[in-house]
Amino acid sequence: MGLSQVEFAERCGFYQTYLSRVERGLANPTINALEVIAKTLNLTFFELIERVAQMQTDEG
């Protein structure tokens, strides 16, 4: 989306530090948080999960 982590966090209504921890695997987001993230990315919850799973497959 071309947003900084701070800008994306603001759009989600989260603290940037929280999103940073989620991104680094140090925090486990709730389903509600994942829904907010997906909506902000213009994805469905399931599309977000599929993309994350694909990224993990590509890395492994």
C-alpha cells in the first residue's frame, strides 16, 4: 500500500509498537485485530490468512 508502519497503524487504530510486535511474531493478534488489518488492506479475513500462509511457505 506504500504506507509506513506508523501510517498503517493509524489507519487500523492500533499503536505502531503493537503492529511491529505482530509483524515480528512477538505478539499474537486476536481474530478481531486480524479482521481490522484485513479490512485496512482491502482483503477479507480469509484472504489475509491465505497470504500469510503463502508467505510462510515461500520462506520455508
